[in-house]
Amino acid sequence: MNQHSIIIYLLVGILVTNLIRVLPMTLIHGPIRNRFVRSFLYYVPYVTLAVMTFPDMVLATPTPLPGIIALLVGIIAAWFRFGLFPVAVICCVIAFMMM
């Protein structure tokens, strides 16, 4: 890869990143009143975090089974309103005990 193509890739990345951040600010002037769009924007960070974390939870162990069981136990613990730290500890303990 030569120096010219690296600079082009960097400029395209900068352009796309700035468009994603600047375009909504220029197109949306007032508060968002649409209920669907507001709920969609509310859940985007949670979905992004889940998409990044769930595969790593399953693939962090030598075999996928302990990760899957730890994930399911963590979902059940979160369902019963345990906090983030206790759920993480429970998942780690379950995965460690099953290895």
C-alpha cells in the first residue's frame, strides 16, 4: 500500500465520520417529536454495546458452552434487577466454574 492510498483512506474515513455527526445537527432543528424515532434513538447505545459484547462473551472461553451458559445466567440475573457489577461477577464466576 503506498502513501497516496493511505491518505485517501484517511480522508474518506474523516469525511464519513464527520457526516454522520454533522448531518443530523444540520437537518434536525427542533426537538424530535416522533415517538418511534425517539424510542429508536434511545435504544441505539444499548444495542451497539450488546452487539459488541455478546459474541466476545461466548467466544472468551475455550469452548462456547461456558460462555453461553454464563450469558444466559447473566440475562436472568439482569431480569431480576441485579446491578451491572453483580451480573458481571456472576457471569465471570459461572464461566470460570464451567471451564
